[in-house]
Amino acid sequence: MKISKAKSGFSNFSATMIYLATQTGMRYEEVTALTWDKINFDNSTILVNKAYRCDETELQSAKTPSSVR
């Protein structure tokens, strides 16, 4: 699927974030905390172990051990 700039003004970055969240079930906080080293293209997996909290100045670990996936 090619993601291009939508007429509503979303950038490719925003569209990619929305696509990733809807296709994986990741929460907004998890998508925004995602880093390249947590994506394994060879195994087609994403390690979700952090979440961005807008009221904090740094990334937080997942809420519970079962949140890490």
C-alpha cells in the first residue's frame, strides 16, 4: 500500500502512524514511542515495550508485563 499525502493535510508520517495503529492494534502512546531498533523486518515483528506519556519528559516502560508484546 502506497501512503501519500492526503487532501486533509496529513503528512506521510501521520498517515503511517495511523496505518500502523489500525493494522497492529497498538495504542497511540505505543506508536509514538516506537524506535527503529524495535522493528524486526526479517521476522516481521515489532517489540512494544515503551509508551510515550505526554505529561512526562521521557518514555515510560509498559504499564504491566503483559503490555510488552
